[in-house]
Amino acid sequence: MLDHIDITVKDLNRSKAFYRPLLSALGINGFSSDVNGVKFYDKKDYIWIGQGNPKRFHFAFSTQDKKTS
């Protein structure tokens, strides 16, 4: 199960305008922001988008227990 995703982007405002309606259509309607980036979330998962020099994507998964992973 997906736990969270961290994305670094060059243009935070442009990315926010792109991802907000897209993620809302997928049922991820929670939204918050601060000077470091924006967070889109539902009841248990989130996607963080921060301003910076894009180098990599960070995907994290969770399992029910260690045996499952």
C-alpha cells in the first residue's frame, strides 16, 4: 500500500496548479501549504511537493506487518 510520495519541482506554483485538480479528481482533496511546499492528502496517504532542484522522486510503501514486506 502506498504511504506517501515526495516530489521536488522547479516551479511550485505551476506544479500546484497542475496537481490540485488532478489529485482532486482521484479523491485526494485535502490540501495545505507553507513556504516549503504543498501537501495533498486523503485520510491516510499524502503527496508532498516541494520547491527545489528536481533530482529524484521518493515513493514510500507501508505493509500490515514486517512479514508482508
